[in-house]
Amino acid sequence: MLRFDPFSDMDAWTRGMMTGSAAGTARTPRFMPLDLYKVEDHYLLVADLPGADPGSIDVSIDNGVLTLSAQRSTPSDEGVQWLTSERFSGTYRRQLTLGDAIDSSAISARYDNGVLTVTIPVAEKAKPRRIEVESSGRPQAIETGTVT
């Protein structure tokens, strides 16, 4: 029986557009899944990098663009007879544009158990603050006029 899936080409095209590469193999990473949320006065970016070589992880910022990259190696193919190969290997890379409200000099990162956590602090100038209202200290009378 021949099966025809009219959406397979569209699915492959969409996958290519979302990952930035239309071509690739099953062993090439497609994307780096991440969560980004705000907690009090900083943002937390949490990215899954299972099996990434810790020494290959690079977090950098240039001109307001935060770049995350990592490498995941595979065992040598020499003398190996693969039965199945479903785990991604190669380079993971993700870029995010940061706004002016970020203190880029205080960004920090930590890699534990296959998860990269990047702490992105909010700049002091962007934090909400209370503005004190000053008074001359003299009571002022409010004049009211009568309407006739």
C-alpha cells in the first residue's frame, strides 16, 4: 500500500524555517529548547543541553545579542556498527536580542545536569522606583471662588 502525505513537504519546510537549516541529518541538532522568565529583579534563561561537553559551552554578548552555543560529541565511528542513532550531536546555537533594560556586565551562567541557566539582571535604571514628593512645608490655602 502506498501512502501519500500531502503535508510532509510543508512540515519539512516549516521545520527548516524554524531551525534555520532546511538540510541536515538526524544526528544534527535542530534547536536548543529554552525557557525565559522574570523573577523579581532579573531574568532567568534555562536551556536544555543534554550531553553537551561542559568545556564547549560558550555564553557571550555582543552589541545587545546574547549568544549561547555548545558542542556535543559522538563516539568515533571507527569499529562501530550503529544499530540506531537518535541522539543529536554537533553544535547547538541560539541567539537572543536583549533590550536596553539589561545589565549586560552582570550576566552569569551555570551548567548543571545538562541544563544551562543564565541569570540576566535588570539594569538599575530600568527598575521601578518610588519618587518622593517634596513640599515647601507651609500649608497653602486653596481659594475657592463663588460662581454666580
